[in-house]
Amino acid sequence: MVVGGGICGMQSALDLANSGFKVYLVEETTSIGGRMAQLDKTFPTNDCSMCMISPKLIEVEKHLNIEIISNAQLMALEGEEGNFKARVLKRPRFIDLAKCSACGDCVDVCPVQLPSEFEQGLAKRKAIYKRYPQAIPNALAISKRGTSPCTIACPAHISVQGYVALIAQGKYREALNLIREENPFPAVCGRVCVHPCETSCMRGKVDEPIAICHLKRFAADEVMQAGELSLPERAPNNNRKVAIVGSGPAGLTAAHYLALWGYQPTVFEALSQAGGMMRVGIPAYRLPRDILDAEIKLIEDMGVEIKTSHRVNSLDKLLSSDYEAIFIATGAHKGVKIGAKGEDNPAVIDGVDFLRKVNLGEKVKIGKNIAVIGGGNAAIDCARSALRTGTEKVTIIYRRTRDEMPAAPEEVEAALHEGINIIFLAAPSEIREKKGGRLELECIKMELGEPDASGRRRPVPVPGSEFVMEFDNIISSIGQATDIPTGFKIQLGKGDVIQVNSKTLATSKQGVFAGGDVITGPKYVIEAIAAGKEAAISIDRYLKGEDLEAGRERIFTEAEGNIEGVEKRPRHQIPMTSIAERKGNFSEVALNFTEEQARAEAERCLSCGICSECYQCVAVCQAKAIDHNMRTEELEVEVGSVILAPGFEPFDARLKGEFGYGRMPNVVTSMEFERILSASGPFQGQVLRPSDGRHAVKIAWIQCVGSRDETCGRDYCSSVCCMYATKEAIIAREHSSDIQPTIFYNDMRAFGKGFERYFESAKNHFGVRYARGIVSAVKELQQSNNLLLEYGTEDGQKVQEEFDMVVLSVGLVPSPSTKDLAERLSIDLDRFGFCKTDELKPNITSRPGIYVAGTFEAPMDIPESVMNASSAAALASEGIAAARGTMVTEKEYPPEMDINQQEPRVGVFVCRCGSNIARVVDVPTLTEYASTLPNVVHAEENLYTCSTDTQKRIIDAINEKGINRVVVASCSPRTHEPLFRETIREAGLNKFLFEMANIRDQCSWVHATHPQEATDKAKDLVRMAVARAVTLEPLHMSPAPLTRSGLVIGGGLAGMTAALGLASQGFEAVLVEREKELGGNLRNIYYTLEGSDPRALLASLLEQIEKEPRVKVYKGAAIKDFAGYVGNYKTVIATSEGKTEEIQHGVVILATGATEYKPAEYRYGESKGVLTQHEFEEMLISGKLDAKKLDSVAMIQCVGSREEDHMYCSRICCSQAIKNALKIKDINPDAEIYILYRDIRTYAMKELKYREARDRGVTFIRYDVNRKPAVDEEDGKLKVAVFDTVLNRDILLAPDLLILSSAVRPQPDATEFASKLKLPLTQDGFYMEAHMKLRPLDFVNEGMFLCGLAHAPKFISESITQAKGAVSRAVTILSKPHLMVGGIISVVDPENCVGCLTCVRSCPFGVPKINAEGVAYIEAAACQGCGICASLCPRKAIKVQHYADRQITAKSSVICSV
Amino acid sequence: MKVSYYPGCSLDGTAREYGESVEMVCRELGVELEELEDWSCCGSSSAHVSNDMLAVSLAARNLEIAASAGMDLVVPCAACYQRLKVAEKELAAGKKVEGVSKKFQGGFKIKHIADFFWENVGEQLISSKAKKNLSTLSPVCYYGCLTARPPRVTDARNPENPQSMDNVLQSLGANVKKWSYKTDCCGGSLILTRPDIAWKLVQKIMDMATEAGADCIAVSCPMCMTNLDSTQKEISRNTGKEYHIPILYVTELMGISFEILSVKKWLRRHTVDPQPLLSRAGLI
């Protein structure tokens, strides 16, 4: 199992899978590719990162033995090496990988936008998304954080976030349909709902909640007024009748859904009009009658019959007629008494009666000055209605304070606004009639006591505080109660409500259900609606004979929206009619949002759940790949070993507040800058400023942000930032030559292969300015958003400079999730959170069987991660080598058809790609056109040509119509050619009889606005593809045998490790060393900087080699002759005895090492006191030198490195110097040590030792390369003069010893040896790998690998890693049952060849030879099929199979011949 | 809400308008300030440059008094705040302090007044007291160094970009401007010995406030006030560039918003007269 799908994890997985193991690749995000996929270019070659990684992604995806488990985490690992049980938690993707074809149609309709993680927040993505276009698995995923609080709070659980998001997008119809899935009264609720959704809205914690209720009304009014509402399709009528008693919100809702599901509901209403409390409780100024009528009409249109003025008194009667079930929703329409003396006076009116009469348009006689008793919505309704029916003065009397009032605050506000007086903390005690019919109301003042059952403070009368007021009428509106006919014969509960099962709403009577106010007492419309739907579900289940209770409870995971940093934006207010306009009429008070307001209001939504569950994606996905109900899965996988490659996170630049990241828009991190540079990034590769989109000219990089910095707990060096900043500066310049990059740095750490030269070219060729020193703070100018940097110059001046943009070179930090991972797996971490490993046992964690690779071990760049990955793969397979090949899957194919004698018969499959192609290109026309082309016998269009069912169609078509060439017109061969080749092979066709026309990436996508022209171009592309297909011929790969052993050249640390590695993988190895002893440079190293014992390592290696029967060692031997190709090499060795031996082997690992430079400068060899570091180390250990007697030691760095002719850094010397300095300090703490350096390059954890050296008093003096130190000797005493560039003055030292940190040099005979093996060398004389980044251990020549110092200078641990990595690479070949040879390769026609040597000279792989017949011969096993020889051959004697001239010209010749 | 209160000497002298506005604003907010009984010098100015032990023990003495009061201690003067925090850290680290007999228990928080307003009094209460909206005013908030640095002493949450004054003024509607010079040195400690340096630093702050589009600077430190307010004339004369930027205590601005009657009296004590600006802004 490999954990982590970045470049490192991918390499480990590929190495293992290619050497015969089954690999589970567990990736935390939805796609593999990791950080490398986010990078723009890579150093030091400036290759495009995506172009390099993309083929790897596909290789991983297509590999039969790699199973990608994405969106997953390794939770636990039980057992031991060879026998682990891994528990993997796979989070839901909500997309069926097998069905999704990644067409992206869903992305277009998704209304939720959020910052794209991949674009580092510089661009937005949708909630349904693919991390990046090339992402693997090639499928969408949905981000969910749970259900938004609004949806949970809504009693009907309407997908609130969903419709708000749709309104923000202007999709009102979709929004309304979504609401209507749970609520058939959106226009009503949009006016009268008490909106608990708004109370729980997260936005309320920032400023004010979203105006959800008004938005609902907006959507309803907008769509209904435009006449765009379409009723959902009804299920076929099942002729089953249901009776519903009561036409309030509960009853009508139940009726609506029952009708929708095919039932025949009849609603019985006692009053003359339908609507229940919506009609007789809520006044028209809040809910206009036409609105209510319209929504009731819609329900009738669904097929619901409403019988008004029809009171039901007996349920049994209904049940004995045709009705199979009953829903009682008769509400609570009976007023409640105040409990004051004298309230039976006829001038005291019951509020419920009052409202009913007013709302039904009946005449109500009411005086000019009235009181309303109560504090609920109904009381306010009475008061405001009274004002509209001629009353002049209304006083509300409420016994608690405003805070406790159950009425909606906006209603109370409106009442006060309309001039209604509210007396709080008063309760009526007696009503007396005065002469003339007026009423005298005696009240008593109240005060608040202890909280009661409702949680509100109980009002307590204040004795003796009675007061009296006079009114014409008093309306009592303190509550409502149910009024259930005794004829129902149904069980009632406390408060005279019907008793029901709270989950199912079933009453005591079989087949009878009840809901709404009749079971709860007076509540709100939305609660009744929710009950109505629940009742409908119960009745549906009941009538289907299903379990009523199962799965009824809806369990939500509440999404906690992120309110950090959310900018305040006030809620939009709806307009209201003026007070004057309201007088004496019931016209609607609250007006609607304008469209602009509604959308802006909806955009305030914080998308708490991320995905809003609006289900637009489900509707649009033609592949039916979306499943919102997916759940987290737990998998158990048996594995032999585990590699952890979880990668890193960029350091959070906010922790270094002085640089202003997060508050200054033009301060970006280096990762953001990578995206800015990327052509596929947020600015299409233009270097623009986030603040204003203006082109940035002056750009500053600040190095070491979060690296080498104790203040933020990151005192290690992140190793890669110096180079990536250099790269970014160069690439920025390449994008636009007016850009002026400046890099502020501490030490330039260009320690890797080719880096120094790259750094030099940045300075000298690309005009990158390097300024030494770190700026202390970034200041922003508010007008321009430019940035001011203050820094010290080399000559000590304080300078202030203005920049357009600042890039923070952020360090590499282990991601927080790796800490948990390590804890779960019980492996040890260091104090920074990196995986703890032993210096001399790289990749090996504290738990056997678990290996670490890449940046989780320490900060490192891509090539090192790749080497590390291979090394970890070697270790992970060593212990389970016996299982190799036991779990691999090999596909079986039917025998191949012989098409030799057949006429070409072409089948064309044109893909619509959902609507990706079809919405631009006229696919039917194109398909029709394809069928008319010569040789085409079949043409069809497919929704998705890549879908599983289409693959079957292709196979069937091949078989049925005798098709022998297949053309697919679709997306891109880059991703899909392997799939289609595979398909036709399954049908028995040779896989090379396939051709693809790219009508999506290169047609419909790029010509989206020109459908006609795009269709014409698609025709051209298809015509060309068909023309070429006709010329295609079957090609065959044939198996060739291979020798399963390796030759390792060089017996140093790397060579010995490699030979032992091959042996432990079960292969024979021959180790050739030209010296008499094994050990190489390792023999000269006595201690390391980190304190390990290299002597013990050497002894152990020698002993293992001795004991290992599979390793044959030739000491004192030389390679005399070398021939052959991958799998079959023949090497002649001249042994120490003067004999020659021929060895056959399948692979070569080259580990020929390097040497220490013997300086020609600084009086080396002239003065006795001048030594190299190695010499010093040897003398110290052997006792030839007593450190206790040293008063003063000077060291000079970069001797023979980083100069013309040797423009490379020797990488190890800074650490060597510090190692020896600390050694002297150990023995003699008083010794003065001066290290004269140019840049200290103690990368990664070595930085800690640099700090230690400084802390322990080692003096570091920086010199300039143009003013090198001068060494002299006077009277046997050394004098070293150096110009200190920090102090700006000369310093004279008189050390006892001068130790030179001399360069690592290639072997003196490297050139000669390389040419014998036909291997390339770099400019500096080290061996050149196949590819700097992704193939650091391979030679271009297949089957040959390299490791150790022969590759470049490096430390012991790195040599070990490389050697093991090289083994891993070699094993991918050795473990193959046979080599497959042929296919797309060059072949020579000997008849035409004149042996001119053009091919021999031009082949980059050195494959063509002139054979005994004097003509060119190309070994099929070695040819890479690049075609260079074929294109150059003056006699046209060479052709590349599959790309023969006529196969290429077939295309061009039909372009013009329409 | 009741808290202990350490006014410090400046608030009775050079920063009387600060002291008065603090008290009036707190009264309006319902915050009861209980002045430490028999408080003494905090050890700032002369003590902390001459005698480290004295500087700590003077402050520690006041902390002891505060500890016996048992309530959070609110401090308006930035220098006092710094000294009290230093003493708090030293005592917590177990340092033996002359004159402080008992083992210091702590148990209360030392809060600078701007932080106290935002973190303890809170947005809701503050904005509910606003009678005048400050939207016609565009201040930048200048925090200086003593409440922010060093964070290990001040416990500042965001020492590079403090927020409390910005938040308070924003909640009163002020059009607070962003800028990067909130905690830059104003040269206060050099104003007598090297005025040339101090002036340069003040000028930079003035220039940057203007660049940020501010029409005044809000402060919460008597030294900052003195330095920024009283040097502008001199700097104008020396540089030939006219500087006339009103400097206001954050509590004065709160007082304006709360319509506290004695505001005018405070405003008259400034060297750069803020009244023309405030009357243009329709606030007085």
C-alpha cells in the first residue's frame, strides 16, 4: 500500500506494480498528482510540470495492478510486515467512478462556487468539480460539509441553501421546483413563514441572516407571474381514495403529495373556502388572497378534489365508503378565554372569530378604540386588522416584555410602526361595562419571575398595581385550541389534541392519521406543511402495506460554515407600503425584492454545507453517475508493506504577519505564484496582480519564509525554495521581458545537480537581481497597493524600494494530517513532524514494514523524491519478494483476427460527450457525414463513447459488421487512446488498427462560439482520421527472453548497496570494482555531521557482500568490453588475475563514484598546514594531529567548486566543514575556528547543525568570489587575509591549520569509460540521467541505471537511497517474464540502405549499428520509436512503423480534397 | 460590568482628555471603573531605563493591589500597560521582586483599554450606544509599539496588525482606512534627545496616513498622542511641507459618537485642532 498520490507515491506505486506486486494507492484528495501537478515549470530545465506528470498519471490509472483509492485515509494498520491488515476510510465522492465520464455538464449547472484549492484560492471552483483538467481518476467529485443549518432548522427540511444558491444564479424556476419538493406553498410561506432557517443562519453570526423568507417569495412570485411554473409529473392514477379532513396547510400539503404519487385525495372543508388558518387566520395584508388562491388552485390542478362547506363528523362513515385512509388536519380554530372577570361581555370579542370574519369578508362591528389582549402573531394580526376595519386606536396588552413576545419581531415592529400602542407587563384582571356600552378594563402590572416550562420568565403580578383603561371593544387573542367532534371517536391527549405516533402521525384508529395544529396546538404554517408531507408518506406506506416507521428519522450532520474573514455585507431590506397607503384596506404591506436585490441577497449565503443539495447535477447528468446518498465506506485491505508518501504543505505565510500575507492582496505565496505563472492558471499565465489585474513589473521574492526560522518553530531549511524562486523569476521574465525580478535571500542554496549553472544563468542571462538579506517587513501603499520593502544593501545602506508584487518563498511543512496518520500507525516523528529515520537507514520508519518516501522524510525536490520513492519501493518489496507475481492481473484476449486479405472496413464512433461536444458540433450531421466517407461501413453517435456500455457496442459492431479499422471522434488520445485500443483488442482486432479524431479539446472547446465552423472542422478531422485508418496495419510485439541478473560497476557504498539490493530481491548480481578493496570513498569517512558511524556501515556491507551467495565480486577488475541491449547484455571483464571473463546480464547499475579534488590553490601542497577536509579528518582520527593543540583553524569553502569550468556546487563541503569544526570544538572548545564561505548550504536538517556551530562559537566569514582569501606563509606561520563582506573590511587570520573544502570531482577517466558504455555525461563530467526530474536513476539507454557519486556529489544517505532506488528501477525489468519487442519502432530496409551512418550519428539512444553486411541494423528491443532516424535517412531506407510516410500523408492529402 | 482601573499619571496630566473620555465612555457603556486603591507609578519612563528591579517592583506593587481587588485590570496608557505586563510575566516566571512580599497569584487579566472595549464590552453594546454615525470620518488607527510588541510580553494576538481600535471605530460607522504603519515607531523615546530622528519617524507616519486616505489618526497611547500631535508644526517648518492632521484618542471618537457633552472640552486641548474637521464631518 502506498499512502499519498503525489509524484513520490506514484513512482513508488509504479515501481512496485511494474515489478510484479499489486499496489493500493491511497490518496487523501479526490485525485492523484499532488503538489507537482500544481507547479508551473520545474527547475533546472524549465520543463512544464504538468506535461511531465500527466503521462505518469495516466500510466498509474491504466495500470492493471494499481488500484487507486481516492478521497481516502489509512486509518489503522494491524499485523506485521508481510501480513498487514490495513483499514482504509473512504469518504464519499458522491459520484460513481464507473459511470462518470468527466464530461463536466454538471459543473455548468452547479450554483455553488468556492475558492479552488488547486488554484490556491486565486480562482473559484464549483461544489461539483475536478481538481484540475488532467486529474486522475478522471471523474468529478462533490464537496460536502454536511447539511446547512438552515435546512436542518426548517421543519420541512427544504433544501434552503440549494434554492438560495439557485436564486443567486438567476435560476428561479429551478429554485421554486426545489422548494416545491417539500412545500407546495412557497408563495404563502415566502410571506408568512416564521423562518427558523433565518434564526439558525450562520451569516447571522457575521452580520445579519440571509433574507431567506423574502427570497422564497421572490422566486415564487417571479416564476408564477411569468407563468413559468410547470407542475411536476404525476404518477399514474392508482384509483385509491384518501380522505383529508381540513383544508389548511397540513391537509392540502398531504393532498398535494398523495396526488403526485398517484392517489385520489378528497379534501373536506367545513368552511365555505379552502385554506384553513392561511385564509381565516392570516389577514390579507400579509397574505393576499390571490396568492393563496393561486397555490390552492395548483393543488387542485394536481387532481385534488376540495369539498368546501362540508363538515365531517364521523370518520367511520368515511372509512366505510371508498376512502382507504384518512388524514385529520382540522387545526385549532377555537379561541381561548382570558380568565378575567366579565369577559363574557358581548363587546369582548374572540380573536379567532374576529379574524375569521374579517378574512372571510363578513361584516364586523368594532369600535374606534379597542384593546387586544395577547402577544402572539394572532394578537398582532387582530390589532393590525382592526386598524384596517375602521378602528382608530389600538392598544395591545401583553403580560411580559417585548423580548418574550411570541410574535415575530418584524410583526411587532410593523404594529408599532402603524401606530399601535403596546403595554407590556400588564394582564387584565376584570372587565366592566360602563354606561353607554364602553368597557372598563382593569389590569394589573406584572414583573418577571423565574423561568417557566417554556424557558421564558414567568410574569408575576405586582400587588396593588392595578390600573384601569377604557375601550369600545376588547379582542382576546391569547391562544387557540382544537375542536374535535366527538363523532371522530379518537384518542385525545393533553390539551385536547389528537394523540399520534410522533414519527408516523398514526392515530389510535387504523388507517387514520393526523397532523398540524390538531396534534400540536397552534403552531406555524411551515410545521403544518411538514406534517402534511409526513402524513402523505405514512399514508403511502400504509396503503402499500409497508412498514410505517422504518427509516423515518432524518439524521443530519450539521455543516459548520466558515465565518472567519467573511466581510460584512448588510442584509437587503424589502420595500414596504407607506402607512398612509395601508389605512382602511388590506392590500399587501410587504413588497417584493427586485431581481437585482434578490440575487445580491442570495449571494450573501456562506454555503455552509458547500454542496447545497439542489440536485441540478442529478438532473443534468446523462450518465446517471451522481449519487447524493453515498456514505463513508470502510475497507479492509491485506498488504505486505506500506509506503508513506503523504507529501507536504506550504508553510502558512499568515504566521509571519510582518510580510502582510492575507491582508495585502499583492503579497502572494510561491505556490500561488506557480498558479499565476501557469498557462492553465487563474490568469492564463499572465503575471497579473490579484488586487487590480494589472501586469506586475517589479516583483520581489522573500526567501526563507517559514524556513531557517526559530521564531515560528521551523529552524530547518526547506531545501527547494532558492531554486524554485530562481525558476519563478526566470519564467516570469520569459513570460514578459519587462519584468524585473529581485530575490532577497540569506544563502543561495543551489546545491543540486545543475543548480549552480541555473543560478548563474538567472543572474547573468535572465537579469534576475539577487539581494542578500531578508527584509524585515512588507508595507503596503494604500492607493496603488504597491509594496514597500526596506532592506540593507551590501555596503550597509538602508534602502526603501517599491514593488508591484511580493512573492513569499514559503517553506515545506509536513501537513497536519500526517501527524495524525503517524499517531494512528505508531511511527515516530521528529519535532517538526517529519518522519524519523536513521541517517544511514533512509526510508525506514520506526515500525518494521512501514517505509517513508519523499518530503515526509525531509524537505526535498522532485528528483530526490522520485529517487526516494524508488528506494522505498525496493525496501517495501524486499521483505515480500517471494510474493512477487502472485497477485498481478494479466488480461486475456481472444485470438487476433487476420485482416490481411480484407478490404478496409471502417467503423466511426462519434462522441457527444454529454453536451460537451454536442452543444457546439452538430453531432448527428457529423455522424451522417462520416457514414458517407470511403470505406466507412458503420457510423454511430454515442452519448459517451468511453462509457462501459459503449465499449460493448463497439465490440458488437466490430463483430457484426466485420469492421477492421475503428475511428473514434471524441476528446483526446492523450487520455482515451489506450482505452479504445484495449476495446478493439478485446474484439479481436489488432490494437494498432485504431485512430482518433480530437473533436473536443481541439474543436468544440476552442470554438465554442462558432458552432458551424466547428462542425466543419470536425468533419475535416474525422475525414483525416478515416483516411489514415484505412492505411493502418497490424503491428505485433513479440516476447524476447532476458537474462535475470545485473551488473553493478563500482564497489563503493552505492555499488555494494545496489548489488546487495538486487540479491535481496532474488536476482544474481555481479559487482566489479577496479580497486583491490571494496568500499570506495566510504573508506575515507570516519564520522558524519549527524553523528552516525560510517565505519560500522562499511564493515556491515563488506560482511553482507561476503556472505551473499547471489553477489559475485570481481576486485581489481576492469570492464574490457561492453555490448548488447536491455535484457541481454554481454560484458567482458578483465580480472585481477589478468584473465577475461564474459558475463551475461539483463541490466547495468553504474556506481563508479567520484574523487576529491586536490587543490592547486591556497598553498595546498606547499605549506604543511594546508589540508583538505578528508585529509584533516583522517589525521584527526589516526592521531597524527591533536586537536587540543590547535589554537586556531581556518577553513575555506568552495575550493574548486562554483567557478568557471567547474560551475557546480559540491554539495557536501559546507556540512563537511561544519562537521569537522564541531569535532574540533568537541575536543577543544577553546579552539578558534573560522569558516570562510560564499553561501552556507546546509540544506534540510543540516541547517540545525549550522546553527549549533554558530552557537558554539564557530565564526563564519563570508567572502566574495571576486575577492578570494589570500594565503601566505611567514616564518612557518600561515596568514590568511580575507575581505569580510558583512563587516566590509579586511580580516587577517593566523591559523594553525588551513583546511580546504575541496570539490568533488568526476572520476578522471569518466569520459573514456562513458564512451565505452555509450553513456552521456553532463558538462561537468558526471553521468547524465535520462531525465533530470522524473527519471533521475535511469539512463536514456534502457536497462542501464546509475547511483552514487557518479551521478553528482552527495551524502552517504543519499547514495544509499539512490542505490536502492536504482535496484527498484532495475527490478522492473528483471522481474518481467519476458521483454516485449516491436510495435512502434524503426525498421531498416537493407535493400535501400547505403550505410551512410546518418542514423548511427543521429540516434540519441545509440541504437543503430552498421552490421557485417554494411547496412544499418536497428535492434528492436533497444529502439525507442522516436523516428529521428527515419526522418533523417537520406535514402528513405528507414521507416517508423505506424507512422510510415503514407500513413502520415493520408491525412494531409484529404484535407484539401473535399 | 465592573473592572479594576489603573489610570496612570499621564491621564491626570498631559492626557487629561484621554482620562476624562475613558471615564465618560465607560460610564455610557455601563462599565464601572474601580480605580486601584493607592496606585503608584508603573515604573515607566525614568525607572525602566535606569533600574530594572525598580521598574518591575513599582509595577508589581500595583499588580498586587489589583490581585486583591480580584477583577480584570483595565489600563488606558500604553506605557503603563507594557510595564504592568512585563511585571506580570516576571512574577509569573517566579522572579523575586523587591517590596512584593506575597507570592503573586495573578488570577486576573491585564487589558489595554482598546482590547477591553472590543473583546469584553463587545460590538453589540458599543454600537447600540452610537447616536452619531462616524461614517463621515476616515481615521487610520495608530497603535504604536507598546501595546503590540514584544508579543511574548503583550500577548498581542496580532502584533503586526492589531485590530481592536479599527473594530471599535468601524462598529461606530467610521470609514477606517487600512494601512501598514499601525505599529511603526513614532520616535517617542527620542523626542527630547534626538528630535531630528523622531521628526523623521513622525513625518513618515503622517505621510502614510495621508497616503491611506485618512483625515485623522486615532490613538490609544498618551505618548503617541503627544508625539504625533505636538510635532507637526515643527516638522512643517523644517520640511516646508504642511502637516495638519488631527490626532484623536479612540475614546474621544467614541465620545463623539455617543454624544457625550464634554467632548468639546477635550477637543480644545489638542495642538492640531480637530474641530474644523469634525464640524466639516457634521459630528460637532
